[in-house]
Amino acid sequence: MVNLIAAGEVIERPASVVKELVENSIDAGATSLTVTIEDGGRKLISVSDNGNGMDADDLANAFEPHATSKVKEADDLNRIATLGFRGEALASIASVAQVRAVTRMAGSDQAHCIEIDCGDKGPVTPCSGDVGTTIQVRDLFYKTPARRKFLRTANTELGHVTEQFSRIALPQCNLDLALIHNGRELYRLSKTESLKERVGQLFPMLVSGTGDDLIETETREKGIRIRALLGLPGLSRTSNQFQYAFVNGRFIRDKFISHAIKEAYRGMLDANRFPVVFLFIEMPFSEYDVNVHPTKIEVRFYNSNLIHSQVLGVLRERLLGTNLNIAAQLPAREMPPQNEESADREQRRQQIADAMAEFFRKQRPVHQQQQFDLRAESVPGRREPEYRRTAIERPGPASSSFQAPPPDSKYLQIHDSYIIEQTDEGFVIIDQHALHERMLYEIMRRRLDRESLESQRLLLPESFEVTEAQAGAIDNHADMLTQLGIELTPFGPRTYAIQTFPTMLGNVSPLEFVHDLLDLLVERGDAMAKRDLFDDILNMAACKAAIKAGQRLTDSEIRQLLADRERFESTSRCPHGRPTTIRFSISELEKQFKRT
Ligand code: ADP
Ligand code: MG
């Protein structure tokens, strides 16, 4: 009974068995192991390792409840260095499946085996076998139909197994690992020195191409070593499935760490996007407790604030220090032989042009294009907002020295949407909307960290009707509205009037903005943390107030934009995580033109 109850906590599905068996192999010092499963693990789970193995006595004991070789005295519990220590995994597994274990110690010429059928233990007998241990688990839960019923399809269970496999493989770079399903090899990972290589072995889609979208960083401070692989904002996902945190090789979920990751990317990503992050933390075993959760997926840090600030610090520093500009890669195409006549040169030019066109087709953000089209069609004759009207407020005294680009700087606007600028290394292409949006966002964010947005009183208050929910939202978020510089006053039954409006949004229609703002507040206002909500609002405001794609700029407007850009460190991404600037190097061009 005790085992069955423990099994209920520890063994939920085939993936839990894989986790426990593989952890045991690692604790046994294995350098190579193979996981073989059939039918998503429902039929068979087998883990074979080349670890220390067990002698006949230990093998007989290993399946007893609370039998562990990893804790010798109570004090050991305060410094758990092994993945397992509770001594309940093998006993639990053997109580709900058919198990066969074969094991041989290094230096012994005899292997031993044992079979257990749902808790019914057979004798230990000599047999043949390699050094190491193989444990086979068949027909999980076959005598407990109520539990068996909860197993999902082979595919779903396989998904869970692969996830467990990844959680083990990521921090154990020095391990050769294989996963085989129904006779097919799904993974074969050779040991490697490089975290990035291991990530690439498991998740090729994250490092396809140059792999430059994942950057590495490392610190060792205050007794905590942190290594991390960070996805650039462009690699972000719609869920946190690519956020992995490990403490001393153990996969954990921790709300402090998740929060620190989120904070580190603040302002670089939309609120509903999740960055890709692999975090490997090493710290003294005595600084946290792993004995708080049966599957040890949660730990208790004695100083969680320190963990939070260390993680946030190392990630943020690396991200801010990274040039998030995208380096353009012209496709390497086969070029015609050199020294040929002008027909060939013409063909080459055509190839370059094709490459550029292709490049633009891929890079041009679709939604921006639509936005432009919409405006052009649905608001004919609408006064073209002038960039100067939202010209950037100087964020602080330090930046008051206005730096115009040198008079001989070369730039050009194309398709009324992109600005091409010559740089020392080559040239850059700037997405005018994305860049301006990014800057507006930064200014408002900085300003709001200190005070409220500057506002202007409307000459004629604009009135609008509200729903019950919207009226509620106006009440609930009165402070926030004040901070944004928006004053709404009741103007009759279910009617409000806009009295003041932020100066920075001078070219945005107040009615339209307040409308969208109320929608946002009604929809998400109560569910989100205040700072996140502000973030969403600022994103929306920046997007609306920014220069549009398709808007022709005068020379001085372009110069203003380029000059303003100089004052922002992190302008290379718009708040939605899209790039604002793409670099082309002259050497890349020279290669394409066969000049080198
Ligand atoms: P725990 O891992 O918490 O000690 P388990 O029930 O998982 O408890 O395992 C019980 C014991 O069996 C371990 O302490 C270890 O001594 C032994 N053992 C289990 N798997 C292996 C293995 N693959 N190689 C060598 N010894 C093993
Ligand atoms: Mg164990």
C-alpha cells in the first residue's frame, strides 16, 4: 500500500518512469545511456547505463521502499548532491508494473538480475550482462486500470518522454544519450563541451541558420555561477515552453526565476511573447532545499531575492550590451565566371537585385503593410501627420546636447517606408515606423518611471458613450489614466468627455485612442499586473503615434529621426520584437560583386 501511494505521487505516466530511471543512472556515474520505449512507453520503458552497477545484495534491496544509497545520515539531507535521495522511485515503479533489472558492477565478472511483478518480488539470480545497469519496465499500471485509463495516446506520452529526455540532456553535456521509440532512433546525442551545441542537438529549429539568435553569457558572483543561452527577441515564442532553468543539473520551475526572465526582456517583447532562455545555475547544495516536492520539480531557495537579482542582472546586462540589429545575409548563389562581357554583368546585377527583392519580401513586416493599406484606403484625405509634431522630447539633461548627423551623411528614403543610410561598415536599412515606434515607447516608459505624461487640454472636449464595463474600467483605472495624462469627465448618462490628452500623442485621434484604451482595460485590465498593463498601453500608443510605413518624410524629418536615434541604446527592436534596423556590410557586398 505504501508503495502504491508513493507511486501515485511520483509515477504519473511513462515520462515519470523515464525521469526516475535516468536520474538513477546519472547518480550511478554513467557516462552513456540509452532510453528505449515502445508505444509511447505504455508497453515498454527501458534504460540502459554504463554506471557503477549494484552487487547482488544492493539489487535485492534497491526495490524496497525508502531504500537509498545516497543518504547516510540525516545531515546529508541538507546537502543533496545527487538527483535522487528519497529511495522511493524503484519501489514505486515496481509496485505498478512488470520490472526486470540486470546489473553488474565494474570489476565484477558476474551480473545479477531480479524480476518484480507489481510488487511481487522474485529472487536475485546470476545472469549475463555488461557493466552497468539495465532496467526494463513493462505494461505500466496494467493491474491498476483506474490509473492506466489516464494514460494518453502513444504520441502524447512520447511527447512527455521527449520533454523529460530534454530536461536531462540539456544540463548533462558530458553524457552520451540516445532515445529510441518503436525501434526508431529519435535522438543520439554525443557528449559536447558546448551548451549551444547541446541545445542545437535537441532543438535544431532554435539554432538553424547561423545560430546567432542564441547568445551566451556567464557570471560567477556571490557563490552563484550562472551560465545562460538567450534567444534574441526575434526568437520569441507564444508560450514559455522554451524556458529551461536548472539548478545543479536539476530541472526546476521557479516563479522567482520566471519573473526575472520576464523582467530582463521587458520592453523588448510584446507582453504575450515569451523569450527563449536556457539557464544553468550552480550553487552550494546547502543554499536550497530540494525536499519540498515529490518529483523535486520545485525547490526552496533560502535566499530567493539573491537568485532573482543575479538572474535578472546577468540576462539584462547581456541583452542591453547586445547589438540587436540584424546582420543581413545575402544568399550565397552560384555566380557566373568572372571576366566575362556585359551580358554576364547584367545577369549578375539581376541576381543581386533578385536577392535584394527576396530579402525585402521576407523582411517586410506583413502587419505594417496592412496597416498602411488600410489607412490609405479607408481614410482618404486624412491629414498626413507630420513627424515634427511628435518630435522627440529630450529625455533628460544628460542628453540635451543635440547631435545632428554630420551634414555629409548619406541617406535615402525608399518606398516611403524604409530609410537607407550609409555607415562606416556598409549601410543599414531602417524600418521608419518600427524605429520611431521604439523610440516613442522608450521615451514614454522613461517618463512614466518618474512622473506622468505631459498633457494638453483639448479646446473642444470630445465626448463619447461608454458601456457599463467601460465606465467601470474608467473608475477602476483612474490613477492610470491620470498618469497617462488623460482626463475623462462624466458628461451625461453613460457619456464621458475627453478633457486632456498626452502631448506626445499629438497626431493621434483622442477619440480613437481612448476607445482602444478602454477596450484594452476592459479586456485585460483586471488580469494583468499594473506594469504589464502599462507596457501594453505604451506599445499601443507608440504604434499609433509613430510615423507610418508609406509616409513620405522630408529631408529634415529623416535627419531628425536619425539624430534622435543616437540617443537610445536599445532602438534596434520595435516593442513588438521586430527588428528596426538591418545592417549590410560592405564586405558582404564586395563578395557578392566578386570584388574580393
Ligand atoms: P534514490 O534514487 O532516491 O536513492 P531509487 O528508488 O531511485 O532511490 O533507487 C534506489 C537505489 O537503487 C539507489 O539509491 C541506488 O543505490 C540504486 N540504483 C538505482 N538505479 C541504479 C542504477 N542505474 N545504477 C546503480 N544503482 C542504482
Ligand atoms: Mg532515484
